[in-house]
Amino acid sequence: EELEPPRRIRALHQDVVNKIAAGEIIVAPVHALKELIENAVDAGSTSLEILVKDGGLKLLQITDNGHGIDKEDLPILCERFTTSKLKAFEDLTSIGTYGFRGEALASISHIAHLTVTTKTPESSCAWKAHYAGGKLAPAKPGQSADPKACAGRQGTQIAVEDLFYNVPTRRRAFRSASEEYAKILDLVGRYAVHCSGVAFSCKKHGESGAGLAIPSNASTIDRIRLVHNSAVANDLIQFGAANEQYGFKSEGLVSSANHSAKRTTLLLFINHRSVESSAIKKAIEHTYSTFLPKGGHPFVYLSLEIDPARVDVNVHPTKREVNFLNEEEIIEIICDEIRTRLGKVDTSRTFLTQC
Ligand code: ADP
Ligand code: MG
């Protein structure tokens, strides 16, 4: 048998590299939206309005009232690794904002049609720009790619249209727009509970009512009432735990032993970023197991702040996972605290009902 000669190794075209990288960060519309929400919150916004068409595949639009983007920055806004939030690698250890490496908008511009309209307080008008493949692009072929002056409110509106239009295999993988919309509502609900002082609305295009509407002055309990339901909102216990040695503090609202749901709801924020942690979820479920009837599950909103120097946010481009030091110890302190509070409420209620 004759061996074929080895195939030559060639560098991929930069466009292909960018598209692959983008597809890794943004798997579904909800991942693009998370980046946009985090950017809007980073910009100091007190109002976020979200509009969704076709589960976010046709349109994802987010309008904020934050500090806006300087017109001079528009040409590089969507280039990879352009950011106003990080200068040196060392900054990764002390970063207080959600974003950190300027990849989100770049990624989106490689797999969707992106339009940015923005106005800073200093500017007398708003500026509108279109992007494709990381660069300014004309709105229509033949037109200029330069940002155009237009009327607009203070803040930024980002419209992401036709997500995955140039990644047909990914586009085809989405079976149901309502499934994607449900994921979007879930995410918006999480940030709406966590971001006090910020108004949120989320609407499906063409529907008159909002899927979710939270006024800026709503308390955290009211936010939970609006996003989830009154039954759980009326049955919450506030808790807090901190430890200097492990460099963390935490606070949150958890359901009492009187509340029992079919599934656990865990709204988990680490340094103000919505994340998932099966270790924390397991430990919390275990803590509740002695308080709830068999098959019963809790509602837990937990905000964990950990000394940024002890957190590694750079584990995965999606930032859905974070690693931190003394994870086991920290989880144990939090669960001990929840257990103590549950015990207190539980006995008083039992006592009352027995009388
Ligand atoms: P990162 O958030 O990591 O910096 P992004 O690609 O998400 O990277 O955003 C790039 C930059 O664009 C941000 O650093 C910020 O300066 C600016 N930006 C993005 N979205 C907004 C917004 N809604 N309001 C103001 N500035 C924004
Ligand atoms: Mg960002």
C-alpha cells in the first residue's frame, strides 16, 4: 500500500478563525444577550429595554441609558481585544466590571448584523454605526461605512440581527424560537433580581405586553415577586455570611422550610456575574433536604463577592464558569448559615401552628 504524502499545514484565514472563535463564545442567542446586558450594566445604566424577535435569532435589541460610547471609539468598537475595562494582564485580578477582554462585540459582529446607536452626555447628537466582521460597514452596499449622526436618547442601543446568518449549521440547530425566548427570559429575570436600582423590560416583538417588567425602584423581594411569584416572595429569609480569611462575603434571600418546589431555583451571582455551579447547587440541596419534604426543593438567590485576586474568571471564553480558592470552605460557611436561619424560622412556625 502506498502512503499519501502528508498534507501541507496552512494558516486558516483570519475571517475563519474569528468565526470559529465567535461560535465558541456565542452558542445561542441568550449568550449574546448576556454580554449585552453586562455591557449595559457596566455602562452605569439604570434602565435596560430588551426586544426579541424569533427567539433572538431574527433580532436581539437592547437599549440602555448608560454613559454611551465616544464617537471616536466607534471605528475600533468591534475589533477583537478592544476594551475600556482592561489594560494589563494583571488587571484581570482586580477587575470590577463584567467584561474584561473586549471579545463580545467583536464575536457578535462576525456572526450577525450589528447596529450600534449611541449618545454620550457630551455629544449633541447620537451616532449610528453598522458592523460586519469586526469593522465598520455600510448599512447598504455602496454607502459609506462612517458612523452617521442621528437623533437619539442618551445611552446605547445595540441591535443584533440575523444571528448565525453565516453559520448555517448552527442556524439550523435551533428548533424552537420559544425555547430560545424562554432561556432569554430566564437570564433577564436573573439580572433583574440581582441589579437593584436598574429597571428591566423584556418584550417579544409584536406582543403588546412585556414578558417581564421591573421598575428601577423595586426592592429585591419585589423583583423576585415580579420575576417569579408572590408565594415564594412572601416566604423568603434574608441571610449573609462573610469570612476574611477566605476573602468573601455573601448575601441573599432563600425560601423557608414552608416553601417546597418541584425543582431548585438557584440564582447565583459571583462578583455580580450570573454563573452556574453544580457544587454550590448540590450543597444547598443537601442543606435543605432535612427541612423539606421528600422531593421538595428550595428557591435560592445568592450573591457571592470574592476577592478578585482569588477568582479565576479566565477559565472559559463564555465566562459561565469561574474558579475560586477555598471553594469547599466557602460553600460550607454559606450552607451552615442557611441551615441556622432555616432552623430558627422553622421552629417558630412549627410552634405557632401547634398552638
Ligand atoms: P468588554 O466588555 O470585555 O470590554 P465588549 O466587546 O463587550 O468588551 O465591549 C467593548 C467595549 O465597548 C467596552 O469596553 C465598552 O467600552 C464599550 N461598550 C460596549 N457596550 C456598551 C454600552 N452598552 N454602553 C457603553 N459602552 C459600551
Ligand atoms: Mg462586554
